[in-house]
Amino acid sequence: MDNHIHLFISEGTEDVIKAMKRITVSYVYYFNKKYKRVGHLFQDRFKSEVIEQDSYILCLARYIYQNPVKAGIIHKAADYKWSSYNGYLNGGNCLAEMLDVDIILSLFSDDREIALKKYENYMNEESKETFLDIEEAKENVDEDAARELFQKMLIEHGLKADEENTQRTEVLIKEFRAKTNLSIRRIAGIVGLNKDKVHKILKG
């Protein structure tokens, strides 16, 4: 986009914070050297949202592809040269080698030809999703304040930070989510549990 980018990243052995740091630091170095400038390039810390259900993977991809369409930059997703959209349909596309196309295409069909047709149709439907724009605004506290709040809640509940997952711990985490509305990924980082366990607690 004109003043920001959207990245759909599958987190592996390296968490998204470290990955984004590598990407942004490398790009700022390249940009500053090319245009003979110094200093910061990005205004704020990146925003992120965890996608934990297959159904939302497709919605997020469509949201990203439809963003420049909604902004009036292009008429259809295939026209945007900075998008990975064409990388799924055209193996010779410059972005194709960076994509793990199976993550999305497998959600449509195991048959690649059928999956590609369904992908093209779905991604060109009008997107009504909002994702990051709304979800980030809903978070009630910043990282430092959230950590301080969690430590205070541990004391109030008579729990230790390294205590195993008990019924009281589950109650605490649910209360913490209600007070902060942080994403599951951020809660997991603060409370010291993996994302799957936090997700299971909050959905229980």
C-alpha cells in the first residue's frame, strides 16, 4: 500500500517478532543506502494478529488482496504488482518462489487445478473482513502494563508464575484476557504458556 505493507507469515522456529526485526532492519539499511538518507523509516512498531482457524486464513488472504482494490489503486487483485496473488496462478511470477502456496490451496481442494480455480474465484469476491484495523484497536493495555497487571493478578490469586496449569490458572488467564483483550499470542508470551494451551483455555 502507499504507506504500509501487509505480510501473511506462518510462524516456524523463529517467532514473528524476530522475523519482522530482521526484515525491517534489512529493508531500512537497503532503503537508506539507495536514497542516501539516515534515521528511522517506519513510524511505529508493526501490528500483528494471530490467525488460529483455517476458515480465517482464507479471509485474511482475501482481505490483503482486496485492500488495494478498496483503496482505488487498482480494479482487480491481479493488477497489483506488489501482491503475491499472481504467484499462486503463475509459477513464473517473481514472488512465486517465496510462497508456500499449499497452505492456502489445500484449503480449497487436494486437486491443484480445482484449487486454483476456487482460489481465483474466492479471492476476487468482495471482502467484508476488517482484521487488523479493528482487532488492534480493541486491545486495552500495552505490553508493559499487561505484564505488570498479570503479576498483580498472580499475587491476588495466590499463584506462582511457573505454576502448572490448574483450574485456578485457567480462571486467571480468562480474567486476564477479559481485562486486556490481548491476542492469544501476546497472552502466551506474558503468561509463559504455549499458544495452543492458551487457546484451549480461552475456548474451554
